[in-house]
Amino acid sequence: MFFNFVVYDIVTHVKHILRGGISVPIIDTKKLDFVRATVKRKKIFMLNELVPLLGCSSRTAQVKLKLWKAYTSYNQNGKYYTLPETPRFDVNGLWRYNDIAFSKHGNLKQTIIHLVMVSSAGLSGRQLGELLGLVPQSFMHHFKKCPGLRREKHEGVFVYFVDEPEIYEMQRRQKQKTVYRSAIAAISEPDAIMILVAIISHHGISADDILALPKIKKSKLTLPTIQGFMEHHGLVKKIPV
């Protein structure tokens, strides 16, 4: 396996020169073998640890890391690296070594987009923080307007969806169902009776109109709660096609 890395290193070096690029020093195979074994034992390492081991410039060391397909940490300002054979990624494609976190999906932005993409109902900042092992306030402000994501407020909480139209619609509908289920689970018997009385007393009344009724306004009922209750029990007035 190491032989393949060395061959690839030399071939890439030659191609780089043929394209008119600056020559990057080729490090002898014994040293590369020793360096890879050393950093592999450490599991994670920084660039300033790799440079003296290789005896080269930071630029050359970065080229080697790219050739080795090393992973970069998505926290700690991306200053840690690990060799591709080291991580044991979990089902979300994440791996932590002590407090240093890595993702098979790339950097923090790429990882968040992937996690949102594979979610059934989008993800809130809190949910992303729990998955990533990060405090949401430390990174979510960078994602208010992020290509690939769509941010919406649901029940007072910002939720991130994929901006691809078809997936977004599926995620949004599933999120609405989740909100409805939570609302229904929390509704009390007296509140349920108030909603039913309103529907009986005002034929064809909408959830918005129910919420506007004086008695309902005095309660703690919210629009999603009323909508969820009506949807769940098939009480939403059908609009003729």
C-alpha cells in the first residue's frame, strides 16, 4: 500500500513539472515510510509537527497531506490532521479523538450540508450541535445564508433544510408532521373540547379563525397545535377542486 503512495507521489511530481509548475522536492521512500508510521501512531497531528519530520517546507508538507488523502479536523480551526486509515467513523460519518473532530464528508460546511441532506425533517442548530459535538452558538451564525441550505423558523426555532426543491418540500412536510405530533401530544382535554366546540359552532372554520376566537385567545393554544389537532382528526375543511 505504501508503495502505491510513493509511486503516486512521484507521478504527481512529474506531471506538476511538465505543466510548468514549481518543482516540489521528492522525499526518499524510507523517510516517508518512517514519517507515515510516526504520525499514524500519534493518530492526530498538526502541520508544524509534520514539517520537521519530513524536513521540508510547509507547502511541501501540505502537498504530501493531499496525496495521502489526510482528513482535516472540522473543529479547532482545522489545524489537526489524521491519515485516512486511522478514523473509525460512526453512522453519521464522524469521528472524534479526544476533543478533535473529523468528518468523512469534508470540512464543517460540507458536513453540515450532508447531515441536513440526509435528515428526514431538516435539523435545528441544537440538533446539529448534538451530532457534531459542538456548541451551536460557536458556529451556526456562519450559516444564516449558506449555499445549499435553506433556513426557516418553525415554532420559534430556526430549522435548516436542503435548498434542492424536491428534497426541501419532503423535509418541510415531515417537519410539519413532527410539529403537529408534538402539539397533539401536549394538548389537554379541555383545550381539545374548546377546539371541537368551535368547529361545531362555526361550520367550516379555519385554524386561524379558531385561534382568533376570544375564548381560544385566552388559552395557551397555538396555531400549530390547532392545525395539528384538526389534521390528525380529519377536521380540516376540504377545498373543492
